[in-house]
Amino acid sequence: MSTKKGLRWLSGTASPERLDDGSTIWHGFISDITTLKETLAFQNAEKERQANELIQSYERNMVLSRQVNHMQKLESIGRLTSGIAHDFNNILACMTGYNEMNQDVANDITNAALKAELEHNTEQIHLAGKRAMDLINKMLTYCRQEIVEKEINIKPTQEIIHEVLNMLRPALTNRIKIEYLNLCHINYDDCGTCVKQDSCETDIEIDAIDLHQILTNLAVNARDAMKEHSGTITFALNTVTNIKTICLACSEILDGDFVELSVGDNGAGIESKITHRLFDPFFTTKPQGEGTGLGLSTVSGLVHKSGGHILVDSSQNELNHGTTFRLLFPPILTEYR
Ligand SMILES: Nc1ncnc2c1ncn2[C@@H]1O[C@H](COP(=O)(O)OP(=O)(O)OP(=O)(O)O)[C@@H](O)[C@H]1O
Ligand SMILES: [Mg+2]
């Protein structure tokens, strides 16, 4: 009922009574239940709030326990890997040393056919040894990234991206185009060096060598995803606001504004059933000998070391949709002198 004091809720009951003369009278009363209704509504809202709080705290605990499990798994894999890599390194040093001695022996051989065969064999051992050494270095880089306290070399992000693009060009075949979209304009001199010395909203606080490694790994994966087809790898630096999502690598809930650095391709895309394994060390879908599966786990370690997180947009259903790795970093304002 609408009154001068506002809306009031009334509740009424009535019961009939038959009188001797055959007529009926009604007994009843009406009460104002507005306060009761308000109390009930308040209690319900309070119960709902408590239930929501419980759900949120349960979800936070689940995320935390997933993160702890993941970190423990990575730590034990890291320890195991670094032990193996270390021992393997020593054995390899011994093998390559003996191979070099054989190369010296080959130089002294006068029999041309024998000399050529020995040179060929030692060269193959040398190449295989080099591949093994690269692999060990990758394993050691993966293991050391958390441990080594190195001096951080921070440069303007755009400058690092330009350096990486210049370096990548020869590693990509002509059928792959590189595109760079930036929303923060800094001038570059003829050598590709940043010459504008003021602040830039889209900077990331990250070690230059780490960012090199991150972008190179993502670009090489993008190249491999395009296989023999032609395509474009798109690097983009941007600011994004009001992001509400979960990091694919560490499951942390992300809520807020970030600087986004993305690497996109129009390659084969990633099957949704493997996306949760992408950042696991040694996870690869490449044939034996072509991938170690340490690229993305290294990327994840380096991105998180700088307070960043990772999202992956990918689809195999739409033609040439490809994959975009989106790295989200906390925004900073830096001044370079
Ligand atoms: N851009 C991409 N498009 C499609 N699949 C990708 C892409 N990037 C990564 N992947 C998938 O993720 C897997 C893991 O990548 P990761 O870089 O960790 O290892 P890898 O490339 O297989 O080996 P490497 O250690 O040599 O980098 C790849 O094997 C591939 O299946
Ligand atoms: Mg890779």
C-alpha cells in the first residue's frame, strides 16, 4: 500500500461465521508487516553476501593451492633438470675434447681418403655436440632464471622490440612478414636507437635480455606454427584497461589495467585440450629432435619474474585465425636520461 511514509506491506486474514438468521459475517484483522519484510530481506541479503564471500574465499584458496602445486612441480623439475644438465655438460666437454684431438689427428693423416672420412666424422660429432650444448644451455637458462640475481638492464621497451625485430628478420624466411603495431610514438634515429628521452606510458619494467629471450621464443614458435605457409607475425604494444580474467600460466586472477605486449600469428592455432599444458617444462608437440618444450616455460618464468601474466587467444576452427600470446605487465611510467 502506498502511504505518505512510502510503500507499506500489509497482511490480512479473515474467517467467515454463519449467523442464525442465515447471514454471514467476517472476522479478520490486517497487520503492517513492512518491518518484518525488511528484516527478512536484510537477513537474506546478509546470507547471500556470506555465501558469496565463502565461494570467493574457496576460489582464492583453490587458485593458491593450484599455484603452490605448480610451483612445487616446477621447482622439482628445475632441480632435476639442472642436475642432469650439469652432469651432461661435463660428459659432453670430455667428448668434444676427444673429438678435437681426433681433428688434430686427421690433419696429420697423409692418406687422403682416410683423412676425408675422419674429417667428415669429426665434423658430424662436432655438429651433434653443438646441438647438445645448445640444449644444455636452454635447460640451464630455464633452471637459472629464478635463482640468478643478475644486474637488471632496463631500456625503453620500444627500443628492445626494435632490436629484436632486426635480429629476427634473418631467422625468418621471406614468406613470413613481420608487423609491429605501437601506440606509443618514440622517434628512432637511423641506427634504430631511441632518441626521444621522455616518458612513455607503454613501458614495461623488464630486463632487456629477458625481453629479447621472451620475444624470440614467441616469434620462433609463431614461425613454426605457420610451417611452410606464408603469414605474418604481429608484435603489438598497447595499454589495456579493465581486464578481468585468469593468467593461463599461473592461474592468478587478473583485474585492472595493464601494458599488453602481444605476439600474434596466423598459423595452425592451438588445440584447446593442450592449452593448459603449454607452459609445462618439456611439453612439446614437435617431432623428436625439433623441439625441447622449454621455450614457453622459460617465457612464463621470465614474464612472471617481471610481475607479468600471460593470456593465449587461439582457434583452430577459423581459417588462419592463428594464435596470439598476450603478455600483460603492470603499467609503469619511466624517465630515461
Ligand atoms: N604460436 C603457436 N602456434 C601454435 N602452437 C604453438 C605456438 N606456440 C607454442 N605452440 C605449442 O606449444 C608447444 C610448446 O612450445 P614451446 O616453445 O614450449 O616448445 P617447442 O617450441 O615445442 O620447443 P622449443 O623448446 O624448441 O621451444 C609447441 O610444441 C606447440 O605445440
Ligand atoms: Mg618454442
